[in-house]
Amino acid sequence: MTPARAALLLLTAAFLWGLLGIFGKLAFALGLSPLEVAFWRAALGSVLYLLHALSVRARFPRGRDALVTALFGLAGVSVFYASYQLAVQSGGASLASVLLYTAPAFVALSGWLVLKERLGLRELLAVAATLSGIALISLGGGQGVHPSAAALGWGLLAGLTYSLYYLYGKLYFPRFAPVALYAVALPVGAAGLAPFTPFVHKSPTAWGLLLVIAFFSTYLAYLAYAAGLRWLPATRASVIASLEPVVAAVLAAIVFGERLSALAILGAAIVLGAALLLSLPGRKWTW
């Protein structure tokens, strides 16, 4: 595979992930709650990952590894999927996508606290820049963008739980096929969401939208990212994947009329700049 084709796969993944907020808002308009969107994303996605894992005869985690993967499913799927959709509902698709990229700052802090990794000057500057960017976003707002306490809270929780993918992936992705891990984590995540999910009657259009979210923005996006990552340095992959919030912001402006103010755009640029700064050593990210 040529580098150009690998980059195109990564751009495809970023585009599909950028659609999540748009699909979520469309689902809300059809009467689905954020928790139900999150539940069906996990439940339907788990079927696709399980079929894939079985087709390639991937080795599944067992014993302690299965337990850790299940716990990751509760935090990295149940809480992450739900908090992201709640952030979309309360603050808008573009705001939620930008706040998601606070994850590298959480990785730096958690790596320092949990893994005893060194927190150098660059990491401290990136964390400070992330906090400054969030402050500017909350002050700036914009048309169709609502940086309320709820929106910021859910968005930051999404960023925090997204950061767990690095900590978990650092330990388990080299040992197991990611599709096998997701085949375990996603059904656990769906089960964790089920007791809190208000299920409603869904039209064929709503079911179609949920299938699109599960197939394109979950299963296919990951496959495209993983395939592209095999042929490009992780640093370039991180830069390309960071186009996701740009895609989300542009599409939200076109479809829903969301527009960040100049001050909020500056804050978003600072957050994304800090994320890129922390991603340069080669940390690999996947939804």
C-alpha cells in the first residue's frame, strides 16, 4: 500500500468519526435519547466485531485479561459512548468533538499518576494550553453552540474516558487482535448502558440511522484507521486523525447551522494544538 492510500484510509476514519455528532443529533430529532444512541452503537457494533473476530479466528482474552477488558468496556464504552452523545445533545456536535480532544492531556496526567511516566515541560505546557482553550471555548460559544456546565462536563468526561483507550491499548493491543478485544468490551458496554437506557419505539429511519452509526462510524472507521496505521508512522496518523473535530465542525455548520465564535475557534485551535503536541511521540488512538 502506498503512503497516499494509507493517508486516505486515515482521512476516511477521521471523516466517519466526525459524522458521529451529526448522526447523533439526527437520531435525537427522531425521538431517541443520547443513552439509547450509545446503547445501540455498542450493541450493534459488538455483533460486527464478534463476527469479524470469529471469521479470522482471533484469540479472545481469558481470565484476568477478560476481566480487565470487561472493566474497560464499562468505562471506555458505557461511559464514553454515553457522555459523548450527551455532550452532543447539550452543547452541539462541534463543541463535543473539540472537547473529546482533551484526551491527550488526560493521558499525560494519568500516565504521570498511574504509570509513573515523566511529566516534562512539554506535557505541562500542553495541559495548561488545553485548560486555556477550554476556558476560551466556554467564554466564546457561538451560534447553535451552548458551552453550558453540562456540555463542558459531559465533553470533558468523554475526553477522560477516551484517554483510557491509550492506557488499555498500551497493555493489550500488542497481545490481542483489537477486534477480539472490542468483541468483548462492546457487549459489556452495551449491558452497562441497558439499565439506564429509555428505549422507545423506532421508525425504520431511526433503525437505519443506528445501523449507519454502528457500521460506518464505529466498525468501518476503526478498520480504516487500523489499516492505514500499518503503513504510516504513528505521528502522521495522529495528525490526520485530529482532523475529526474539523470535519465535525464543518458538517455541523452545514447541517445544523452551528458556528463557533472567533474566540471559541481560537480556543478550539489551542486544544487541538495541545493534542497534536502530545500525540507526536507516536501514541496511537482509536475509538
